[in-house]
Amino acid sequence: MMKHLFLALVLLLGAPALAHAQSAPRWQPAEHDFVAHNVTFRSGERMDAVRIHYATLGTPHRNRRGQIDNAVLLLHGTGGSGRQFLAPQFADELFGPGQPLDINRYWIIMPDNIGHGRSSKPSDGLRMRFPNYDYDDMVALQHRLLTEGLRVRYARLILGTSMGCMHGFVWAETYPDFAQALMPLACEPIEIAGLNRMWRQAIIDGIRSDPAWANGEYQTQPTQGLRTAASILTIAGAAPLYFQEQWPTRDAATTEIRARIERSMASADANDMLYQFESSRTYNPWPNLERIIAHMMWVNSADDFINPRNFDYPQQALARMGPNVRFRMIEETSETRGHGTHTWAVHWKRDLEELLARSGG
């Protein structure tokens, strides 16, 4: 469903993204479903079948040994879907002829993670009986999609934004030889703690404390809980300089924030949202950074509320991950989009070009 795409675009990319998303997209991917059977989650829960929806652009290329050698995996953020990468600020910068991810050269694979988009999720019917998946489970299902469903044994590139950024670090440690290059955008390789956990917990508690939530068995969406969640998400995805320039008066800012909250509430499901934010609870690649051997370009932005500029984790991590890993902090300007800078490819397109060049062309 498109509701998760709209939620991610509105909250993290801003009002212009909604306008683009509602217009006819330039890029028309092929849509598919892969079904993983007999899935056991880290929690010990099981599902007989998990549906992973995915979209593709381009075609697979096989080398002399018959192996696919041009697969590019794009991993979306919390509440999003693979189709968010069709937004003009991403796709029009990367997928065209001669561009870094030219679809005449690369096979672009854009899955909806479990709990998101058109893949299996609580709102399909199980509600709070749905297995309590985490990021390791999500990456394991991505791996099954590639290896079992698409017969991909080696990825040319794994690029992820926000939650997908964190998935990139999980990939790099769990399957260190799988990707020729990785590009994590907008995250830290540390446990979700401090302010990052606090705002996520406030979303979770806001939904659970709404009497209308009814332990997940609501007949209509719990309005007050979703209002709390939408309000927090809007602030978490904000960009101070850009917002000040776009809405420079009190009345304009008031109108905009109210409109954003109403739009996101209209497109959200409370149970799906709970699972999406709880799935980060076990994320912590920090102890095993030395396992990362692939070429990596890790990029954060200075105006990101979630990953602030004054953390020293990138410098500590670089010292442990070896010479193939580079990091850049994008300078804050009135053109950057806070946490959502990860989807405005103009800000890091050259970094991607450099990564592809140094990792094998």
C-alpha cells in the first residue's frame, strides 16, 4: 500500500515530496512478491510464510560464470517502502543514462521490508499476534529474497537510508563478503539509546496509552496516539534552516505543522507503527565493527535531529573499520532536509560515484 510511502515522504522529506509523489511517476518499476517459507524469528516466533514485496528497475546482467553481477539493493527507512526511491529527488538524480545507478547498467532492487508497504505486516490481520521482528530478522529476509528468490549471490551495492542505513551495517557484519560496496545514509552504528530511543519510546507509549488502542484490537485508529506519534515524527524529521526559509512567519509555520500532522495521521496504522519502531530495539553493531571489510561510504548530515553533528562515534568507528570505509558529514544549509537529506541525492551523489569507482567501477 502507498500509505507508508506517503508517511515517510511527508514526515522526513517535506511537503514538496508529497506533491511529487501524488503526480504520475517517471519511473515505472516491475512489481513482484517473494514468499519466504518456514521463517523463524530471533524471538523464537514462527510464520509459515512471509511475503516480501519488491520492485525492480533495469535487468540482471550475468558474468561469464553465469552469476548476476549488477544487483543494487536499496533499503528504505522506518515507515517507508521501496517505492520511496522513485521520488524525483532520488530517482531523477541517479537512475538516468550516465548517472551513478543508470538502470541500463544496474539492476535496482527495492524491497518493502517486513512490517512495511505491501509485505507481510500486523495490519494484514494478525495485529499484535504478529511476530516481533527486529533488524536482524529484516536483513535475514532481505538476504533470502536475494539468494533464494532472485539468485543473487553477490551485490554490487547495498544503499540504505535511515533504518536502511542501519540495515547496511547489519549486512556488513552478518554477510561481510556479500556486497562489493555499501552506502549507509543517516545513521550511527551504535545501540538505539539516549535521545534516539527516547523519541521512539514516546511514540510507542503514546499509542499504547490511548484507550482506543485496545491492545491492538481497535476498530478505528487510535486518534490521540497517532497524533502524538505524528507530532514527534514531524519534529524528528525537521530541518531548521530549510523550515525557517520556507515558513518564515508564525501563521505559516502553524498552518504547515497542523497540515503535516493531519496528513500523516490519515495514512498511518497504529499496530504497524508500533512494530516498525520497536524493531530497532536490538540494533547494536558497535561491538563487531572490525568485521566490516567491504568498501563503504557512510554519510550523515549536520542538521539531522536523530544523528547530531557533535557525536564522536564516526571518528571512533573509522579507526576500527579499516581503510575501505570513509565518512562524510554534509554541511547544513537551507537546501538540506535534516534527517531526510538521505533521500535528496544531489547532496551525496558524488560520494556514490567515488564509492563505485574505488570499489571496482
